[in-house]
Amino acid sequence: MSQHTIQLDHVSFAYAGEAVPSLNDVTTAFDKGECVCIEGPNGCGKSTLFRILLGLSYPTRGTYTLEGETVDAKSMKEEAFAAKLHRKIGFLFQNSEVQLFTGSVEEEIAFGLEQLGLPESEVDRRTEEYLRMFDLAAIRHKAPFNISGGEKKRTALAAVFAMEPEILVMDEPLSGLDEDGQAWLTDFIKGLHSKERLILIATHNRELSAAVADRVVRMDKNHRVI
Amino acid sequence: MRMNLSVMRLIGRVIDSDTQFHRGYQTPRPAPILRLAVAFVCILLCALSRNAWFTLAVLSVELLRTAMKPPRVMAHILRPVAVAVIFAAAFTAPAIFLGSPGSFGTITMKVCESVLVLSLMNEEVSWKETTGALSSLRLPGIVIFTLDTTVRFLVILGRFSNEMVEAVSLRGVGKRSWRTAGTGGILGTTFLKSQQMATATSEAMVCRGFNGSYAPGRRRLRANSRRQHLIDGLYALLIPLLIAGFIYTQRLMTAG
């Protein structure tokens, strides 16, 4: 049996004190080279699924494996394993505001690179490259909470991309963007397709799915993958 | 006449450089760490000073610097100073009637000088630069992060609660009880929102590989050009000059 990049086997998850699980017996797999859109109504468990993929929550039942290695509370306690997982998976939050926490756009991009332990010259090189790529050079010294919604989204994207993750997870990437911003981001995601990269997108936007997805996974109100 | 022209030219250049600074140009300015150090020394020496000469001298220079700013900036700088001076004067006014009018003058002047130094620094050095300067003093990263994040949260939560106030006032037209209930709701919701945001931010940091180190200083405090080093060097000279001035004015009192 070939090994999937991400494999979920009968994964269920319930938040503490809640009787109804937020994820109910989900079995699915994702592989590098594909762009998968996850669609479903509000509260169906898309965000919970992403939290599990990112190692922020752990399945209460079932197993989650990333490139053959089980991701659970025990493995995430190992610093090296957690660092490896977060280096592999980049996450774009639905609300960019909470994702930006440093004093300037430039520092935001450099933050993840510094955490990766890259040499100073490499941090500088990549910071400059991604500032240019995302057209952020003019606002590099501005505080991220004082820039527009589109700029926030681009800053968050640049910060994630600068870390060059193999798996990119995006939660409602088009939310809060105007038409031009949405068109730009849709084109950008299209351009990300690569054999070496897996892209997972949670969205309500059917147009986005039609434009970028190789495959669409649907979730229902019962928190299951259809 | 020639001297007057030179003075005018000098003032013109200072105003020009200030205007450029406020328009966001990247003109070399003294390093924030030096500004912090000079401000600290000014406030410390004024507090230690046992006569008014030193405080008066520093206050004069600071007021001169303030006077060279554009009117809008000047008002921004002087507003907190005025409030502090009024409070200090009100609290020390009884000293006049208790036979110690000198204390009234000295304390009010010291308060004025200290707040003016801080207000000027606040205008000229951004919060980001200040925390960057603190990080270069080997303060733990977590302290710097807390300072940075506090400002960010204050701004974001301020905006959030402002939007809620608008929403409540739109719904509560003419009904005072609605507004009272709304205020409690706003405070509670803002508190809950702050908790959610803190959790989300910590998760975002974890997702970006946060390993406990936060060191923004290097990026904020770059000073590579020779001109920048020269400006820093000249500005650093202010510290021994201030100390010398302090010793001189204290001796004046002893001699008197």
C-alpha cells in the first residue's frame, strides 16, 4: 500500500464538555501534487479538521499520520517532531489579524524564518524576496494591525510562504478581500500547483473550488466527509 | 546680521529634518537606544539635582526643540505636559503657604521636564523602535514580546469595542437602560474576544515554529551607514555633557 502524505483513519474529535463530536469518523487521504478544496456548511468541522492537521488538537478517536508518522499528543510533545511538522505545514488563518503579531510587516515575514534557525543572511534574503513577491516593500516598516485587509492577507501569505512549506493549508483564504484581491489570490493559488506541494483549502466559495481544485471533499452537517 | 542669518538657517534645517521625519522619509536619526539613554540620564539627573539651574537648562533646551516642531506636533507633545504640570502644581501648591515656595517651583519644573522629555521621545521614536532598543539591552524576549503584543491588542480591541459601541448606540436610540446594559455587554464581550485572540495568536505562533525566542532588535536597530554612526557618536556625547553640566550646576550651589 502506497503511503499518503496525509492519512486520516476514522478520526473523530469532540471539544471538552461537548457531547456532539466536531468531527465524526472521518477517513480520507491527501497527497502531494494535488490541490484539494474542502467544502461544507458552517460548523461542519472544517476548521477542526485543520486544527488536527496542524497538531493544535488531537483526534479523540482514530489516527492521523503525516508521511507515515503518527501525529498525536505524545509525538507532538517531542520538540523536534513538532518543529518538523510546523516546518512542513504552513497555515493561513481565516482572520489574518490574529496571525500577525510582530511590530512590522518585515518582522512578520522574518519571524518564522528566524524560528527555523536559518542563518541571518538567508533570513534577510528570503525576507526581501517575499516582500517583493507580495508587493509589500512599500509598507515593510508599518505595523501589521495598521494596514488594509488585503495587505494583511498578503502579509500573512508572505509570512507563511517565506517558510517554504510542503503542505499549505488555507482557511477561507478569500474572506475579507475585495473583488480584485480575490481575483489576485485565486490566480496566485492556481500558480502554486506543484508536484512537491499539497494545498488544502477550506472554502464556501464554489468559484474558487472550480478555479483551483483538483478534487473537492465535502463535509456534511453531521461532521462527516461525504 | 550674519549671525542671525546663520541661526535662522540652522533653525530652518532642524524644522526641515523634522518635517521630513513626519512625512516618513528615512533620514538618519540617532539610534533609539541612545535616545532612551539620553532621556533616562536627563530625567535621573534632574531628579537628583538640588537646585533649579540644571533643570532649567534642560527644560529650556527641550522647549526649544519643541518650538521647532510643526504646530500640530507641538500641540501633541505639550498636551500631556500641560496635564502633568497642572496636577503637580495643584499637589505642591500648599508648599507656598507653608513657607517653601522654592519646592513648588522646583518640583513643578522637574515634572514638566521629565514629562516633556518623554513626550518628545514618544513623538520622535516609535514604540517599535523603543522595544527594539530595550531588546538590545538584553531584556528577555518575552518581555519585549509582551510590550509589542500589548500595544497591538490595545489597538485591535479598541477598534472592536468602538464598533460595538456604535452598534449598541444604533440599537439603543432613546433608551438609557439599553445603553447601560450595552456597556456591560461590551466590556464582557471585549474580554472574551481578547481571550480568543490571545489563543489564536499563540496558535499562529506555534504554527510558525515558535520556539520561545523573540528577538526583533536586530531588524529594528540596524545602523550600517557611516553617517548614522557619526550621528550616533555625536548624540552619545550628550551624556557626558549632561553629567558635566549637572556637576557644574551643583557646584554653583555649593559655591553660592
